[in-house]
Amino acid sequence: MLAFLPAPVRGIIASLLLGLNTLMCCTPLFIVSLFKLCLPFPAAQRLTDELMRHIHEAWISNNKGWMNLVGRTHWQVEGLRGLDYQHSYLVTSNHQSWVDILVLQYVLNRRIRPLKFFLKHVLIWVPVIGLAWWALGFPFMKRYSKAYLAKHPEKQGKDLETTRRTCARLRGKPTAIFNFAEGTRFTQAKHIEQQSPFQHLLKPKAGGIAFVLDAMGEQLQSIINVTLHYPDGAPGFWDVLCGRMTRVAVHIQELAIPEEFLGKSYDQDDAYRLAFQQWINRLWEEKDQHLTQLHRQR
């Protein structure tokens, strides 16, 4: 609708709309979260959770609005049929760009529950949005280097404890836990540094997905395996604000969780850990082949 305006002008308008949307949604979110803290009764907790979920979904819907306003993106989406809003899912995807989360929210909003993804602990200090993530129950995790763990072995397994505590709070509630299996965005430099065996992907890290299955596998309906592709190159966040994200391909594959992966301990069962890593690698091989086909169609 605003395509006639210069891209920088659209970027400024979209930035203002994003900021206004965030402030408008965060204000009631913080008020509800205070009631949640002050009223630790089951009925009150259920009510505040419902209210915060609707606020979260409204924020995403409003973002979809300004994305459609400033740009003319062609969306090629496959696999949405069959997803159930009342079910719990573990969602994973390849990681191409900073805007992947916006794309996933755009496509999956109100199809399944709002995505909850694991965040680095330092992100809690991001103004406004960090507090919003905390209020919505997003898990914040501290990442320890191997060198640090060698000096402080007592910190070993802390991320797993955080995963289990978070998942325990979600038991009995339809939810969608999200994890970027690669752990970081794809770049050619990272691809070379890793010596990745895949053409379009980094090596997947099976631990994050396995820990969620360990903590709440029996509650999950299935795994949603998403493949993201930007035919005209991965856009940056400013590109999205300026309406320059022209084409997006999103392929959604719902996978049954193998029964042999339920009720197992990834960090203690060596045979299970190897089998799970091999399974994730096979998924990534198929994803890489699919991305190769998509690149050929440009």
C-alpha cells in the first residue's frame, strides 16, 4: 500500500509503528504480569496466562499489519494444514536471518500457540522487550564456554535444569517450544569454520531439542520442522522495515516423535545421544536437499 514511498521513508514509518505496537501491547502485558505475581492462585494464574497470550498474539498480528503495509512480499507457504491450536509442539527451523522469528510468527500466529524460544540471559536487559519476554515466560539461559566449565564444573548441566524448570511450568498447557537447531545464523564464514557437510546449512545441535523431549516429550503432539528460504537473499531487519523483503518460502513438515526417543536422558545415555544425533543429521540432510531444489527454482 505504501510501495510508492521511498524505501527509507517506509522504514521510518514501520519503525514507528513497531515501536508504538510494542509500547501499546507491553503496557497491558506488564499490568497483567503484576497481577500474576500478586495472585498465585490456580484460577488467577490461568486467567492471567490467557490474557498475556492474547496480548502476545495481538502484538504479532499488528506486526503483520505494518509488514503488509510497507511491502509486497510474495509468501510461498506449504504444510499449515493439520496444525492444531489446542496441541503442544516442538518447533525447529534452519536459521538464515535476523528476521526468521518475524517470518515464523507471521506464518504460525494463531495456527499454534505463540512460540516460546530460549534466549541468552543478557537479552533480559533489552529495554522493554526483555521484560516482556520475561513476563511471557521465555526461558533465559546462560551459555558457558568449555574453558569456563573446566574451571567451574558445578555449572555443568545448568542449561538442562533451566529447560526442565521451564517445561515443568508448561505441563498441562498447550504450548509451542521453539529451537533453532543450528544455534546461530548461517553465514559463509561460519559454514567454512565449521566445515559443515551441508551446502546451505550449519551443523545442527541436537541437545536443545533432546532436552525439551526429555522434559515434556509425552505432552508434545509432534515436531514441526520448518525450512526457511529467501529466494532473493536473506534480508536484514532494516530490509523488512523498508518493505524490501520480496519473496519468502516456508515449508512446514509435521513429524511424529519416535517412541524410542521418549523418556530418555540425552546427557546420561550415550547410545540414545548418538541415535538422536544421527536422526537430527538425517533431517538436516533432507532439509539441505530441499534447499538445493529451492535455490534451483530462483
